[in-house]
Amino acid sequence: MAVKVLVVDDSGFFRRRVTEILAGDPQIQVVGTATNGKEAIEQTLSLRPDVITMDYEMPVMDGITAVKQIMQRCPTPVIMFSSLTYEGARVSLDALDAGAADYLPKNFEDISRNPDKVRQLLCERVNALARTNRRSLGLSASPAAQPASHLGSSAPRPAAVAGNTASPVSKPAATAPRNSPAPRKRSYKLVAIGTSTGGPVALQKVLTQLPSNFPAPLLLIQHMPAAFTKAFAERLDKLCRISVKEAEDGDVLRPGVALLAPGGKQMMLDGRGVVRILPGDERLNYKPCVDVTFGSAAKAFQDKVLAVVLTGMGADGREGARMLKQAGSSIWAQDEASCVIYGMPMAIAKANLADGIYSLDEIGRYLAEIG
């Protein structure tokens, strides 16, 4: 059955282009369009789409207000379009706070110059969200049922969900590994966390559980555009008791300080454990790349690293986790039930690299208890 999509934008050009792109995928059916937030709510209640693409700035009712009302009245996965600017990052973060599941940069030039790339990115994201773990998004199986629970968290939901262009991953629940017993307490010189789609919400849920005197430094690798990581780090820093900042070249690791990899670049550790920020290699799909950071951590700290792989599409982090595992470090993976997209953690589990498979609540709690 085709994925039903509602396209919402006040620009006639953008509505037509998004509709044309989606219509080119045989797995997707555009069932309606809307020109403002009020129409979006009405169309959602009437058409019951599987996924909604939503603009932010519209007349009558803006996109964020519409998302809030949709999540209250007819919870549906929403992809928010926003500009590749600091303000666009703030809008995306606010949209996910309101309940949106994902976002994409709105770039008219890319649509004109790189139609194939845009088509691949948008269609893959729509197909992935249509099959997403509805429980993790706070969505019931029935669109008309209760409003979203935002992962069961009482804290604000700040994140921007950056993603990658890997193919969507189906989630065979019957073969999902069971959660592990609580880990033995152990001290680490570094905690490294890698994630993608759904990751910022997951990161917030984990990091807000950590005490201000957390004993280890942290590296965070989240697939996200260059214009967005600074705003995301600032928002996390305001919400968490630990310190969070966008990483800079030459940063020294400090206990209780989390360094977020800058979008569009790679974050590595040198032989002394000093952070190095390098230009994004065009040969790599992801900038930043979890594998790159994990691999350098394995060389710098050998068996003294705890690596955590959270929700996300694709398999980034698997090979870096393999290097860490070979060096004697520990690997945790998020469980399927709490993942928005069970791709990256599933890759860890299937490769038998996980020392522990835990829910988001458990990961935050167990991290807070490390020596």
C-alpha cells in the first residue's frame, strides 16, 4: 500500500515541486495539499495521511502551531522544511519541540540544481517515517487516538532530527534482541555517542539525566547540517546539568563536558586525546561521521571508551564500534522499542558488537551511574 502524504506550503511553486518529486516514487501517493496551517489541520483530519511535509512561515497559521494542534488531534509524523541558517535551525528545533518527527533544509537552489539528490533524500525520508516506530514518536497505532507523549518525557523536546540518505530499514520486531541486564559499574576515559534520525530527542533524554559532576568527557556525533549544530549545542547546554558546546579544533577533553561534532566536518581525536576538527571528506556519506570519531577514539583510548549508538537510519558507527570492541572498549545500543528508526543500533546488534542493549531511559540512568 502506498504511503499517503499531505504537502503543506504557501508557495505554489514549492507545493508543485514537492508533489512532483514524491509522485515519482511508486511507493508514495500525494493525497492532498494545503496552503496554510489551518488547512493542514483540516486536511489531516479528513485525509488521514501517513506523513505530512510542512512549511514553517505561512499565512493564517504558521507550521509550528499547526504541528502542535495536529499532534493533539490526529498524531501524524511531520517533516518540517526550514532554511539552512541559524534561524532555520531554531525553527527546526522548535518544530521538533512541538512534535515534528524530522526536518529537511528548504533550499530552492538544490531543487533546481540537484533534483535527483533532493528526490532521493525526500522520498527516503518519507518512506522511513511512514514505517517508523510510532511508539517512540508518541504516536498511537490509530491516528485518531490519544495525543503524542513525546517519548514519555516531561522535559521539553528540543531536537532537530538530522538524518542521512541511507535506505530505510524495516524493523522485524520478532527478531529484535532482548534488553540486557544492567551493566557492571566501570570507569571510562571517554563516552562517545553516535546517532542520526531521531537522535536529538534521544540525546536530550539521555544527557538531561547526567549529573553536573559526571566523571567522563563526552563526544556527540549527530548527523546534522553545518548551520544547525551550534544552535543545537546551545539548546542542549541550557537543558542539561553537564556542559554542552559545539566542538572546536584543539578542544581538550574535560569531565562533564560534551562536545558536539560540527555539521559538515569530521571530529577526531589525536594521539594525545585532543579534539581535531577536519574538513568533511566528500568520499564519506556522513559529515560528521560516527565511524570516523569512534575509530579515532579506539586509537587514542583503547579499552577506556564507552560508545553508545542511538536511533538512526543506516549503519554509521558499526565499523567504528568494531574497532573499539577489538581494542577492548564497551558498546551500548539503543533498543528497538525506544528507537524512532531502528537502523544504526540494529547494525550494532546484528554484528554482535553490543555489550548491552538498553532503552533510552536505561541508557541515561546507567550512564549517570558510571564510576
